[in-house]
Amino acid sequence: MEEMEPINQEFVQFQKESYKLFGLDNLTSIIIGILYIEPEDILMEDIVKLTGYSLSTISNKTKILAELGLIVKTRKPGIKKIFLHMDKDITKFIKILWIYKEKETTRLAKKNLPNIIKQYSSEVKCNKKKLKIMKDLHNQMVKYDLILDKFTSELNKISLEGG
């Protein structure tokens, strides 16, 4: 395993701690930290060397990050190796991570709660107070989804300044 420069070590440690709050695992956070601090594209093999994880493990993690739009995987003409790059726009990053997670939560609530409510509404022995709690939650999630849409719209208006 190669040693990272001290500034990179400090930054990656900061990223690990920060992205725990988003529910990301250590390796994913380390990869994000390495890619974020690098001003240029970096070879996937270099991330393998810096982390000590296998190429297969790094490839699987970066595939997920690329599918979410958090990183970009490219190949350069005449070179078979994979290069990775991360946009330095934190608003884009936050939007993708946080909004994706929150939108998935509201999507599940809007999809599943009506079915549960319908299933138990006709049962005589069903606790009506519990049904009301579920109906209230469903209504709150619908409203929260609208707030998320507005929040996403506002985030889209913010552009990366400076840097």
C-alpha cells in the first residue's frame, strides 16, 4: 500500500468522518476523499495502491459511485486503464447523495403506506389510532416530497463559485 501525502491523509480522514453522516461506508468515503482532493484524473490502479483494497473491490465501489453520478470513469485513447474523476461542486454532490436518499424514502412511503392502510382499514379489530398515525405519516411524506422538489430546484440554481 502506498503512502498518501499528509495533506491527502488529513482530507481523506475528514471525508470519512463527514460521509458517515450520509450513511456511507469507510471505503466509499476514502475513495470519494481521494478523488475529491485530486485536481486531475486518477488511475483506478492508484486508488488500489493507496487503499490496499483489491482492484475488484475498488471497481465495484466506483461502479456504484459512477451510476449515481458522483464520479466519472473514462478511458483515454490508446490506454486500456480506467481513469476516475470527481466534480468539485459540493452542491451537486449533496444533491445527489441526500436528495436520492430522501426521495427514495418518500417514494417508499407513497408506494407502501396506502396499501397497508387499505389492507387494514376494513378490519374491525384494527386499531384506528394506528391507522390514523399511518395516514398522517403518508400525508406528511407527500408534503415532504414536495419540499424536496423545491429544495432540489433551489440547489440546481447554485453554481460552483471560486475554486
